[in-house]
Amino acid sequence: MKFENKVIYQIYPKSFYDTNNDGIGDLKGITEKLDYLKYLGIDCIWITPFFISPQKDNGYDVADYYNIDPVYGTMEDFENLSKEAQKRGIGIMLDMVFNHTSTEHQWFKKAISGDKKYENFYIFKNGDGENPPTNWVSKFGGNAWEYSKELGMYYLHLFDKTQADLNWENPEVREEIYKIVKFWMEKGVNGFRFDVVNLISKPAVYENDYIGDGRRFYTDGPKIHEFLKELNKNTFGKDEDIITVGEMSSTSMENCFKYSGKDENELSMVFNFHHLKVDYKNKDKWALQPFDFQELKDIFNSWQVGMQENNGWSALFWCNHDQPRIVSRLGDDKNYWKKSAKMLGTVIHMLRGTPYIYQGEEIGMTNPYFDKITQYRDVESLNYFEILKNKGLLSEEAMKIVMERSRDNSRTPMQWNSNKNAGFTQGTPWIDVIYNYKDINVEEQIKDEDSILNYYRKLIELRKKYEVISLGKTIPLAEKHKNIYMYKRVTEKEELLVISNFYGVETSIELDFDIEEYENILNNNNENTKLEKIMVLKPYDVMVFHKTK
């Protein structure tokens, strides 16, 4: 499938739409909302895991890759969803978690029962004296090794202790993975998102990390490209209509050239997260600082240019199920909610790559600002609340950090209307609905021509209309301007110019290129309707100009 001009919509089913009123979204809920997604104009939906799981990490701890957790529905529900999506020209991308399984998976249960075959499906090591094999730190806090009293050894878990890392060095593990992918391809799935897939290749020797948390030993590991080429060859590589994307944790640009390179036969595109660490103090997620705008621009510009020069392809995004809401994070959800949401959406959608919209982003959903730890459900947030307090922070200080950083910021129920529970459920939602749902919801925004929702529809329409958006080269401009992010997209026949003000203050810029023949094709409610030599931008203004050469 050609993916350059596609737009993908991410669904977190637990919070999307609940049809049986148990407070948890389900597959039937996605089917019921397909007409809305068709109205929005997206091409494909990425659904986060709905497989059988004990839900220690909201489904990213898979206990059975072949069956659907009853809380989300049945295989019949999925097959109906697939059929109805196909009728509307909407593809389905599944989220596959192959770095680890739940410790409830049959493979792990057999491993700790003494079955040598399945023991080799995971990474078991003897301790270092009375200590774990290494001092590596889990992504969710604490040591990355857990002791198995059944085997008298430790197993590696880069995430929660209930998520045991698979041993990809074992060819039998890889064969099982191929079977799973082919099973879902036969169900009509035409896309796969591979969770933290650049962590699957572990080092030959496990050693302590005295200058970091261990990630330098297993990130973009020694056989990662070999494993991905093999996965491609044995499964989706035979079907050119399948889109694949890898979530690349702490990756390097050089590796992403290969992961997504046109002739590398690995993946269609990659997610990287460097641009979403610009508000981490000293690169620590749990330490707050205002976002570094210059660093944000430098990262965007270097990745845009680097990927295009090396035939790589990026997944473009601000939001997902692991990130705070972008309008609360880099915008101003109090004073310039609508304008900053539109500006941020424009910047991402006009770049080179495939845009991803996370549910609710298209209506400007905000962080919930939960101020009690009892309102949070995310294992990482709950762990780090205690870790921060153990470091000496007061509960109020730890709560402020969790409020800003929690993955639950993006996991609150989708706001469909102003009715009870935002129209998400008639039951008790698994996590609280945001207080502002009566003002921010789909029903109201469909009726409002000037809404964020209808603006996102326009962004999608422009990608289909102007080839320069999907295929043009990116040329960074005004690289050191303290308020403005500006770039061109260029093909032999067209040019696109994007000018955005990232701040709530008026700013200006003098253009040093020919401004003739540019036409304004997208205007965020600002007074400027044509290109001038000196452009004055009001708070959070963004403009898109186009010309045919």
C-alpha cells in the first residue's frame, strides 16, 4: 500500500467507545464509530493490543496472541470490524508486542515449570553473587531482573516484572512470531505496528552499566536488522499492501535509515521520540522543565533532512497512548486552546512522513489534571509516584510531576458528546472522564465549521490534494528564530511554505526569498491572508502557502 499520502488514526480501545456499559471500550465500539472516522478522512486505524492479557500494562502484557480478551469482545466482533472497515476503505493496523510476553503466557508458565524448550524462549541468567545479573534499570523503575524461585535464576524484564523479555536468539521463538503475524494477515489485517521492536536483539554478554541504565547495551542491538529482515521475508514482505511501523525506543537516526530504508526490506516507517523529550530536564522524564524550542526545531530539521537524504520514512506524531496531550504540553490549553491545537496539528501534518492522529487529538482533548494518585491507573505512574517520594519529594511535588508526565493523560475516555460520561459509556468508566467534556466533544465540533475537528479534516484533505505534502523534500528555514518554526516542502512542480508561531506572543519575521505567486491554502484564524516580506504572526498563528512552479 502506498503510505506517503495516508493518514493513520490510533485507537486505544479501552477508552474509545463502550457498547456494553461495563465502563471499558470494546471492538463493537470501534465498529460503531467507523462512519465518524470516515467523516474525518483517515485511511487506516491502528488499534492498540486487545489480546488476552492480565492487563498489568493495559494489554501490552500479552498472554495469548491468537485470541481476543473477552473485555473487548470476540473474534466474531473483530471479523465484523474488519469487514465494515473494508467497506469504508479503512485499513486495520494491529499492535504487536514481541519484545516480551506476559508471565501469564503459556510459554512462560512452561518455562518456570522446568520445560527446557520454553526456558530458552526467555532470558534467564544466574545472579551475580547475591545481586541480579546486571544493574540495568527497568523502564518502569527498579531493577530489570526478577528472581524466579522455581528455576533459581533471574529473568530479564525491560518493562514490568510481569513482562518477561523473549529470547530472539532462539530460532524457535522467531518461528512462533512469524506464525502469529501470518495468522492475523489471514484475518484481513493490512498493517502492523511493532512495539519497542528495536529492543529485541540483546547483547552477547550481559554486563553492568556504570554510566547509564543499561539501554546502550540492548537498544538497536547487534542483530536487530538481521531479525527484522527475516521477519519481513517470512511474513508481510510478500504483501506490498501491508504498512508496517516500528516503535523505536531511544534509537539513532542512522539505524532508522535502515529500519525504514526503501531497499532495506525491513519496515515501512519508524516512530522515534527524540522530539518528545525536549521538556525533560537532563533527559529525565520525571524531571520537569519548559520545552526547549530550539532543540525541538533542531531535532525536526535534522531528522527531516537526514531521513530524506537516506531514503528513510518517518511516522509523524505528537500524541499517543504513552504521551501527555500535546495542546497541554506544548500549546496553551487555557488561553489559546483552539489556536495552539490547530498550529501544532498543522506543523506535524505538513512535514515529510506519514501523520498519525491519536484519538481525541482531532478535537483538542487536554490533559485531565488529576490531582489525586487514586485517580491514576497506569503502572508506570503509580511506580514513579512512590519512587519520587522515596527520593525525598513531598507528595504534592511528586503529584505535580505525575500530573504532567503520566501516560494516563492520554488514556481518559474519548469525549463524544456532552451527555453523561462524555457519551463514552452508561456505566462507570474505568478511568475518570475529563471535567471539560461538555465544552470539548465530537458532537459540538462537527457542527462548528471553525472547530479543531473540521480543521483536521482540512489537513487530511490537503495531503490528498497536494502531492508536495506527501512527496516533497523538506527545506528548513529561520532555523534560529526564537519563536517561529518555518519550513518549505518542494518538488519540481510545487512549493509549500509553512510558518508557525509556537508562543502566545506576537512575533514577526522578514522573508528573504521571492514571495510572488504563493497562495494561502490554510489559515488559523489570523488576519494575514497573503504573503508579505515582513510577516507578523499573532499568538499561535500558523499559515500554509502554496505555489505551482
